[in-house]
Amino acid sequence: MKNLKIGLCGTGNVGYAFAKTIINSKALIEKNYGLSVSISLIGARKGKVQGLEDIHTVTDIYEVPKSNDVDVVVELIGGVEEAYELAKASLKNKKHFVTANKALVATHSKELFKLANENNVHFGFEASVAGGIPIIRIIRDGLISNKINSFAGILNGTSNFIFSKMADENLSFEAALLLAQEEGFAEPDPTFDISGQDAAQKTSILATLSFCKHAVIKNIFFEGIDNISPLDINFGKQLELILKPLSVGIMSTEGVTLGSFPAFVKKNSLLAPIENESNAVLINAENVGSTMYAGPGAGAKPTANSVLSDIMDVGDGKIFNYEKFVENPLFSSFENFSCDHYLRITVSDETGVVAKISTLLAENNLSIDNLIQKELDKSDGAIPLVIVINNSDEKIIQKTISDIQMLSEVKNPISHIRILEI
């Protein structure tokens, strides 16, 4: 029976769940795969970990890749630069390397893929995107004969949880965020999730694999979710629209569009029923058409399961050369991205306001698909005006919003949410 020894760096929620998964699944893996997997060494700054005291532990994580008793280094410490140094040391020491760190992969994939290929070792990062959904191997293996045209998905479980609670329980953004933190789906400092950066990093990873070119984070448009109001979600319901934190990658004759942002989808969209911390990815490919993959996007156990799947790749002798995906840069632009748009404009209750806004829309060759004017929601002499604008590209809609915002009758910043047909 083949033996595979793991050096584990990081014993937080995910690291501890991974260690317990290895221990609890050992007999099952041996029976089904003829592979003996064990954790031979732990790198933990605080020393011995409760519940894992029997495993040899060092406080210097950089000792782990030097050990002759380690075949695979598993990095679950988080952050970027320290994880990057650990990855380099592991690969140079000809250790297979597995990580759940999307920031590491998004930032340093080009260098690390090259190092892995040079040293003939596997670099696994299944757990870096979409939690328990095996989306990396679906693109890498399952869709290998397909040219991928586009992907769209919910890649941040925290944001999806917040939107679900705002919609289902009529919570404010702040109350929904607090609930997410209490339930363990949001960090004490949630900036990374609610700013859109987390989803943008995952988008860059999926784009690199989907389009076989290196997508860098600086070329990905992203918006946060912290300006979303329950008002917008409720108006969306009236329009039969559901708000989701979406990430998209679209290949067209005009180029590639990459973005992560809040967006409305129609009630009959495949992504509409994906709620709470769940993730989903909808992929359109040349031969199979559209396929969707959904599952838990957050939580220690689903992430640990994805880490273990990379370990099984190593056990099967798979060494996948990802370097070919990052040889050429992927250029993308969001300016020409086209979709319908939702605008909520708070205006003074005066005659002629709608006519002024309609004139500005006409001047920019934009047409109104739907309009809601809620007189009953008047507050301090102002009323919300909701306009749905037919297909418009990003450059034009941003100019139009700026023009409308300058009207003296507009009282608050305009709420703008894209509407996607997916």
C-alpha cells in the first residue's frame, strides 16, 4: 500500500477540520483507494494543537517543507506573503503543495505554477474557489474537450448569506452582516468579503482556467455589497427580480469581460434559488452547452473536503501542468459590458422631475423598460423613483447616472444595480 505523508501548516477552523477528516477517513481511503494517508508533521506557531497532540509539531512552519517525513505540504494559514514563501520553499524542496488560499493563487499563480512544473510536483488549489464544489477539476478535467464561452456564479458565501437574510427576513445590511458573523460565515473584519475583493480573486482563478490565459486581479472590475438597501431588494421583488452577488467571465468577439458585483437575476434563473452560504457556478461551453454546479461555499468541512480531493490527486500520481494557463496574459475590459440596469433615484416631489430624467435618458439613447413611482413612500418631501433601463453598456450608463445625479431635484446618491439574463 502506498503511503502519503502530509505536512500541515495552519490549524485554524479549516486546518483542524482537515486534520480530523484525514483521521476519520483513513480506513475508508485505504479500503477504496489502497492509499495510506497521514499527517506526519504540523506547523503551528502556538505549538501542540488540542486534539492533535499525538502528531509531531513544530512552531516554525518553514521547517515543514524541509522534512524528509513529508510528501505533501498543505497550506491553510491564510494571508499572502508568508504563504507565498512557504509555497516556494515547498516546491523547491520537491514537495507537492496544496492550498485553499485564493489570494495566494490569484496573486502568485504565474510564479508558483512555473516552480511546480520545474520540480515535477503537483500544485493543488481546489479549495480556493467555491468551497465544497469541485469546480477546478470540473473545468480542468470534466470540460477538457470544450471551449468555455462564459461562466457566471455566486462565489462568495458571506455576501449571498447577507442578501438572503435581507430578502427573507427583511433585515438591514448591518443586521444581516452581524448575523453572518454570529453564524461564522463572516470574519470579525468582513471587509474582504463585502468589498468584492474575495469574489474578484476567485473570478481571476476561474477566468485563467476557463480561457487558458493569465487573468490578474487588477483587470477585474468589482463592486462591494455594503451600499445595498432593503428598499432595493423589495423593489426587485416587485419586478420579479432576485438580488445575488455575481461573478462573471464572458468571452466574445469583442474580447473578455470579467467582473464581480451585486446583480439582479430573474426569478426563473438557475441562480435565483441559491441561498444563504451556498455557492453555484453556471458554465457555458462549446460542446455541452450550459451546466451548473452548486453546493456549500463556506464552512470548514466543505473546504477541508476539497483540500482532501487534491491530496487524492497526488496519491493517484497526478501532476497537472498549470503553467500553460498563465503563459499569455488575459486582457479584459468592463466598459463595453452590456445589460439592463436598475436605478433607484430619490427625488423631490415636484412636477416635471420624471420628464427631466426621461430627457437625459433619451439624450444618451437609453429607453425605459419599467418605472415605479411610490408616492406612498414619500419622506421629507422626497420619493423613490425606480427605473429599469433596457440594454446599455457600462460606459454609457455611468455617464447617464452622473448626469442624473447632477439634477437639483435628486436628493441622495443613485442606487445602481445591474440586471443579468442568466
